[in-house]
Amino acid sequence: MLTPKQNLLETLKLDGKPDRLVNQFQPFSIIMNDPVQIFTRGNRKKGSTTKDQWGTEIVWPEDQFAAMPHITPSNKVLPDITRWRDYVKVPDLVSACSNSGLWEPAIKSALGVNREQYLVTGFMGTGVFEQLHYLMGFEDTLANMLMEPDAMWELIEVIGDFRYAYLKLLVDNLKPDVILSHDDWGSKTNLFMRPDTWRELIKPQYKKIYTYAKANGVLIMHHADSFLEPIVEDMVELGIDIWQGVLPQNDIRKIQNQLKGRMTLMGGIDAAIVDWPGATEETIRAEARRACREYGSGGFIPSLTYGGPGSIFPDADRLISEEIEKFNRR
């Protein structure tokens, strides 16, 4: 029987021979205590309202599962894209996170991973597009792409450089096997922008960022729980090994037939069906079985579509993993 790591690597190969479906995030040991993670997201505390390093208000109510940006007309960091240099103060990531002593806890965590069995995984939240709407809100972000493309391109390049520095610090210091990189580019039913707009403004930043990871032998797992059918070939071009978070609102079978293993799809289990208080055990198990049965051949990892392991209601994740194991045994 292959180890979780070996099985994952076989799943990624065009001619691979995995001996079972990968079970959600089982092969990935995600390191969350690196200094870049702490610097960029360490302000997020349950029950608090804080500001991140860019000045965006982040709220995390006691009764909610996660923190979210809270942008209003009065508190948005960037009210005028044509004057972005006056408003946006880019955090000095390199100065804040380059001291080797700051990396010791994360390196120790990585050294504690059995790399024969699992893959050390670095985490990068808040991608390029997400950083834009953290600064100015969704409406301004999308309107400015159409109305002020030159100013937006300037700002996007600056954010892309920040993101590149983030990845480079992780790769150079943590030496991960995988990078789990977040950036949602669409809703459940469509891209947030025309594909050509995404190709013009967003794609070049990820070409720069992911090229460095690939040059250093690091696998790319890109999280986007979005409808991204129109740009899957672009994602392959960017070197993305795993599209994590693929919603079943995408035609997953069609995409599998199109890609023929050139990019692995991870997700397919609809959280709206399985992860809410009214979801019965049979409903959860049936949705997990459906995903395994419908997509379980040809570069697929069954999983909830969230950007990390676990579910809001703990039984959902447990039952899904059990059902994947049952499917594998059958």
C-alpha cells in the first residue's frame, strides 16, 4: 500500500498509478506558524475587530467560523484608485520576516513531519485579487478594472510583488514540498470578471509567483472555491498542480476529459449540502459517495471545497473521510 505522500504523487502524474483516492487533505501537513503567516494574519482573533498590516478592518464575531474583511465607504483603505499611492502603504514583508530566528518555530514544525509519509505544506492566504477587494471592496475593484485599468495595473503589480516576496520567503526558509495558495476568482456560477480581463491583470502576477516555486521543485495547490471553467487551461499554464476547492457547479467531468490529468482537481463535495445543522448523516455520506463515484477516475481528490482541512460542523468532515475510505475499500 502506498503512503499518503506516494499516493498523492501518483495521482498527480499523467501516467500515475495511485492505489486509492486521496482522502481530502490527508497527505498534506500544513505549517501555520511561519513568521509571514503571523505578520500578515496574526491579528485575526475570534471575538475581535482588528486591522491587518494593510489597514483593512477584519472582523471575527464570536459566533462565526472565521474572520472576514469588513469594508465600508467610511473605512475602506483605498477610496480613489487614481491616488492609490497616497492611500496604500505596502507592508515591508522582507524586513519584518527575514530574521532567521523568526523561522525557527516553523522549521521545527517542518522537521517534525515524516516526509516519507506526508508533504510539508506552506500556506498563503489572501491572494492578489482578494487583496484588491480587501483594500477597496468588491464593487470598486470590479468597476476600477473597467474604468481605471492603468491605475489598477500599477496597484496589481505592487500587490503581485508583495505576493512574490511572500512565496519566496516561504520557499527559501521553510523548504516546503507544496504551497497552498489562496485566491478566489469567481462566484459559484461565474468568474468575477471576463476571462480576458483576468488574463490581462491577474494571470501575469501568478506567472511570476508560481514560476519561482516550480523552479525550486515546489508543487502548487491553488485554492479557489469558484466557477473557473473558462480559465482551466490558463491555470495549467501557470503550473498549478492541484486546483483545490473545485465546486461541483463546474462541469468536473468535462474538465477532467479536457485536461486528461494535466491538473488534478480537488473538491467536488458541496458544502451547502453537507455542512449545515440540518444535514443528516445519510445526506453527508451520499454526497461524498456521489463525488467519489462521478469524478473518481482521472486526476481527482474528493474533498470539501474549503481552503483547508475540516468543516464548520465537525461531524461533516469525519463522515466524509469515512465514506471516502469505504469507497476505497470497495
